[in-house]
Amino acid sequence: MKKLISALIAALLTGVAFAQNPTHPNSGPEPQSASQNTAMRLAPGTIIRVELAKSTDAKKAKVGDEVIAKTMDDFLSDKNEVLAPRGSKVLGHVAEVSPHQGESASTLGIAFDKMVLKNGAEVPLKASIQAIGSPESNARLGTETIGGYGNSGATSSMPSSGRGGYGAPPPNPGGSAAGGTPETTSPDASSGAAINGRLTPNAQGVVGISGVSLSTGSAQDSLLSSPKHNVKLDSGTQMILRVIP
């Protein structure tokens, strides 16, 4: 009888330990991870400010190459909990590319695919480039690099953090539709496009980069093109991404 009672107690303790195991689907961090994934399902029209973590050059890039950007704002929940802190990765790939050769324009098409959260979870997303501008430090100094980065013309400061989801931008962001005439936007042509060298959520098109245009590519990617130079995006290049359906 004592052996039977001991066996029953051992079985009960084993069941309690299993119920408290963090890997069990009904306890521990799993529900939190699931709730974070749900909270980070980004609605169409959501704006994400990012900067490139490494350079991308149309002369060297190949279709399928990874494009890594990092967020410039914290993404907060409705309870002001940080779901994806500033510096979280937004990953994409080169969808199409061609170097400048003779009379042929250089093109570089980028498509963004997912965001990596603080806990390592990946949130799928589809985002187009609404606006693109030179690295913040270059724009502040008014310097130029290959590709024609120029001064943003802005002087005031801007907060470095925010909720992360800025809502829907004005219609037809990022230039023309596929098959249309690409659009190049100068800093002066887009009021409030940049503040102290940093792109604002309402920026559209190409800001402060001469000789480069932004349009929609054949694969619904964001297509940058230049008739005279190879499209090269330096590390730190700023982008305003817009989540699309």
C-alpha cells in the first residue's frame, strides 16, 4: 500500500511540474509571444521609419540579396509597452537590379518582407518605400556622396522615438505607379519632408538625392533608378516604409 501511495504522489508531482514547464503551450512565455505577434500585425497604411544597416550597390548586388534596415522608432502597444525597440531589424531583398551601362539606366528594386521583434519572433510584412533620403549625418552637414546626396535644408530638431505606427500617409506615396513616369522630389518641393536631416513620416519620393527617381517596379517592389550613375545606397540611408496589403 505504501508503495502504491508513493507512486501516486510521484505521478501527481510529475503532472504539476509539466503544467509549470515554460515550454507548455498553456503557460510561460508562449502566450506572451503569441500576443506580441498579434499586436505586431501591422495594418496597411502603417508608417515605419528605418535606416539601412549596410550599403547596397546596383553594380554589385544580385537578385535575392538580403537588405537589412533598422527601425528609427520604438513600436509601442496600446499600453505603451515596447514591442519592437528602436534598432529592430526590418528585412527585405533585392527584387530586381541592373548596373549603369552606356545609355542604360541603373536600377535597384527592393521589397521588404518582415520585422524581427525584441524576443526574436519574426512578423511578416509587405512594405513599399514611400520616401528615401541620405543618411541623417550627411543631410545635416549638407555633404554629397556618390549618387548625389544633398542638404535637406531643414534646421529644427525632431524627437527620436514614437509609437511607430503613424497611420496612412497622403495618397500615391513614393512616386508613380508601375509604368508611369518616375518622380524625383527635392527637399524644397515637399514641405516638412525632413527636419534637421531626418525624414518625417509625411515625406514622399526622393528627398535630397539628385539624379535618382523612385517608382513601382514590375514585381511590385520599390524601384530606384538613375540614368547617369549606379544606384548606391550607403549604410544609414533613411527610408519611410508604408505597409501595403
